[in-house]
Amino acid sequence: MTTPKRIVCACEDVNDVELREAIEAGCADLESLKRLTGFATGPCQGKTCLTLARQMLAEATGATPEAVGAITFRPPVQPIPLRYLAGQEGDEA
Amino acid sequence: MTGRFSTEGPLKERYQVVVVGGGVNGLGVARHLALAGVTDVLVLEKSYLLHGASGRNGGGVRAQWGTMDNLVLARDSIPMFRHMSAELGFNVWFRQGGYLFLAHDEEKAKALADVVRFHNANGVNSRLVDPTEAHVLVPDLNAQGVVAASYHPGDGIIFPWAVVQGLAKRCVELGVDVRTFTGATGFAMKGGRIVGVETTRGRVHGDSRGQDGSGSVRVECETVVNAAGCWSREVAALAGVALPNTPVRHEILVTEALKPFLDPMLVDLRNGLYCSQDMRGELVCGIGMPGEKPGVSFASSFAFTKRVASALLDVLPSVGDVKVMRQWAGAYDVTPDNKPILGPSPGVENLVQLNGASGHGFMISPMTTRIVADVILGRKPPVDLAPYRLDRFGPGWQPEPETLVIG
């Protein structure tokens, strides 16, 4: 019997089996794991998946979640329409 | 997913070649060497794979250049990119949608007509298009004010992360020693040659800024390649070699994913804006920032965000409601003539330079890594090395203007 796959990153459709395979392929830090699997690169930018991925990496490497740390967070905090940034008129979202 | 992307276990005491920098150039030259039978190669990456410009660039690949020395490298790299997925056994997401350079005044239109003639005389099938055809190529384009554009359908985009990961995996498969979180901190010199490389060892989880302080390990070697990107000048200085390279920050943003609607990469010659739609559907955009100060900085600026958003909506007004998802910064390694530095160093012959690509290093890396591998192997490179050697910056040197530097 196989264990069902679990979604870790819903934005980019990355599951726990893919993360585990990437860790086995040598990703021993979150930045490498992000770049190989694409987790945390979608619209939520890691808000839902980072904790799960960190937990998986900590369990696999024997490090504490604190030692695993976090990815570098990039601006903006929330996705922003281009026309707001361009200073154009428009309805508030 | 199969294979590994880095090597484990202790370093050997001696390697034939040590490559400083685990980006597209460092891994690329290691792969060429290994394919030629030289597998006794160590690649040192001081952080995680893709930490430098190889993981921070926009993935543009174009043969439309204004000087012969850049054109040849870029033109002949395109077929190598086309075959790369098959050769690496790893999808690098190459898509040839062309590049469309937009000129909004007669002077720039004439300059484009001149470079198109230059391209056509040198094996690049670009063509001048009028605003009507530009609109056909990009239905969402605001062609108002466009006087002319140059279009080369063979140009395209690639996913830089996948290229570097594919190269790393293939290097490891071929027997190359690829070490992440291991930097070069010094060279042991003897009689004008490098005989050893001091390395950091240690790995810290999730923090590329620190090393764990477990001490330095020296490895002996015959040849060192300096493929350290924006840190190349510092690496060369460790051997007493002065490079004229200057690191300059460049920022990029990416939007949420959309259905495919933008085939070519758009370039606006008024402001250095470039925008492509990547294979995930996201828009990837950068722009020239006047007054950017030299130095290695990966900080994001709101000035960039505003400038690129305004410039983008000017040429693609339909994407105003599309959301910016993420922005980041990297650093170009800029030379005085915007051409890379390739080959041996005066005074330290076994320090081979592979850097200074001035913002287009990724797109020319198939050729530059091949050339440098040929130099190390004692083979004749596919092009004359003279225009790229470090010693070109001698007395009486005059830079040939490169008109198609953007961003």
C-alpha cells in the first residue's frame, strides 16, 4: 500500500514526495529546495508552505526548524496590480 | 527526479582543475572539461547553487548584438541551448519566441536598421518591422509612437534555474566534484603560478551569509578558473591579478502567471525595459536604472518597482490589473567594453578568467565555457581569443561601442 501524496505548496502544486526526493538529491537548505521544486514561488510566496517545508527539511537533516531558518522574503508582501505601482487611477481592490 | 546536484564527503588533496564559482559558467566549463575526459575537477560554490547572477537573471537569449565579439558568442550559443535539455537529461525550458527591439524615434530606428544590416551580414536573420507588423507579432503592444522595430525569431528565453541544476547534475554524473557552501579564500602561489586553493568548509542551513567556521582546507591544483561573477575581481585579487570589472546591481520583477499571450521578448530602447513571458506564464521584467552605484547589493528598491511598472504599462497597457508577485536583485560583472574576459592572466598564466560578461553572461555561457575549456585543454577555441583576453586593456586600448546593451 502506498501513502497518498500530500500537497505542500498549493500555488505551484508541489507535494511532499517531490520535496522528499529533492532533499534526497542533495538539497539540504531551504533556498536550494525552493529553487529545485519551485515551492514558495507562487502568489502566496511561501505563506502557506514554508512551515511545512521547513519541518520536512528539519526532520530529514536532523536540524531544528530554527536552524533550518527561512527563505529570503521578497517584496511585495501581497501581490499588487501593476497599475497601482505605475501610479495610474483605478478602483481600490 | 534522479541524480544528485552536489557531492558529499571530504575534499581530495589535489585536483587537476579548481573552478571558483558554481554558476552557469563554472559548472559549464567543468562539464566541457569532463566531456573531454578531464574529470579531476573541483567546482567551488560559496553559497547555494543559483545564489549569484546565474539564479537572478531574466533568462533572455538573443543573437541581436551590435559588435562582432558579442554577436558571435551569442549567435553560436543559441543552437547549444536548443540541444541542452537532451544533452543534460533535464528540461531547461528553452522557448524561441524572438526578441522585438522597439525604436520610438528616427535616430533609434536608423540605428536599428544599421544593426539589422550588420546581423544579416553575419548569420543572424533579424529584420526591421514596421509598427503594423510589430502589432501583429504582439497584439497587446501599444504601437503608438513606435517608428520601427527589429525582430529576430531565433532569439528566446530559457529558465536559468533549470540550466544550472541540469549542469550541476550532469557534472556530478560525469565525476566532477561540485561543492556548495564552500568558497575560495586564498591562493598558494609559487613562481608566478597558483599551486593551491584555500577553501572554506562547512554548511549552514538556510543562511548563505555565514559559514560554520570549521576551518580551512587547502587543495592543490594545476589550473584555477575564475568564474565568480560579480565577485571575480575579489577572487583575481587573491592571486595579485587586477581585473577592470565593476559589479553593478540590476533588479527584476515577476508577475502572477497568465495564459500565453506574449511571444517575443519586448525591449524598449527609450529606457532599457525588457519583458518576456516565461514558460510558467509569468511576466519577467527589468529596466535600466540611471545612476545605479557600483557594488554588490541584492537589495530591492521601490524606485525600480515604480519605474518598471510605468514603463511596462506604456508598451503593454492591457496588463494593468496583473499583479506583481516578487522582485529581487542581482549584480552584473561589468567590463569597460561590455565584453567578457576569457583566458589566461598576464603574470599568473594558470589563473584562467571566465567572467566580466556585463549582464549577458548567461546567454553566451555555452560558448564562453567551451572556449575556456579549449584553452585549458590546449585545443584551438572556435573563435580567436584575442578580443576577450585580459591583456586587451593595454596602452592605446579603445572600447568599441556596443549599442545593444540594455537593462
